[in-house]
Amino acid sequence: MLEVAAVTAETLVSDAEHEAAALVKDAQEKADAILRASRTESDRVAGALARTKQEQTAELERERVTTLGDLNEKKAAIESQITQLREMESLHRDQLRRALTEQLTRLDSSLPGPPDRDPTQR
């Protein structure tokens, strides 16, 4: 009976070891599957993030180019206005000079000349 008990014990231990090995193998397979799925998801998310970053960079570049174009147009318009104002200033100065010259000429012509000096007096 001892022999039967020993054989039964060995069989039970052997069966338990096989079952434990199968459980470990199954757990390892599940862990490997989870790891693969995690890596796949990680790669997908990283790809999506990279695409989003590229799209945002492209959009920012488009906005930058548009803004710079707008600023250059405004700058050109302001420079044109400055040129027009300088021309107006120059014309205004010329008009003022002519008007002042005319007034001085009128004043000079309406004033009596210097008294004639007697050539005998010196």
C-alpha cells in the first residue's frame, strides 16, 4: 500500500507540476500578447502624434507666411503714405515760400524808397 501511495503521490506531484507549467506558459503567452498589443498601440499613438505635430507645424507655417504677407502689405501702404506726406510737405513749404516772397515783394514795392541824399552832403 505504501508503494501505491508513493506512486499516487508521484503522479499527483507530476500532474501538479504539468498543470503549473501549463498555467505559467498560458500566463506568459497572455503577457506576451498584452505586451505586443501595448507596443502596437504605442506605435499607433506615436504615429498619430507625429502626424498631428506635422499638421500643426504646417498650419503654423501657413499662418506665419500669411501674417508676414499681411504685414509686408501694411508696411508698403504705410511707406507709400509717408512718401505722399513728404511730397505734400515739400509742396506746402514751396507754397509758403512763394507766398512769403510775394508778400515781401509787395511790402518792398509799397514802401517809399530811402530819402535821396544830397550829393553835396557827405
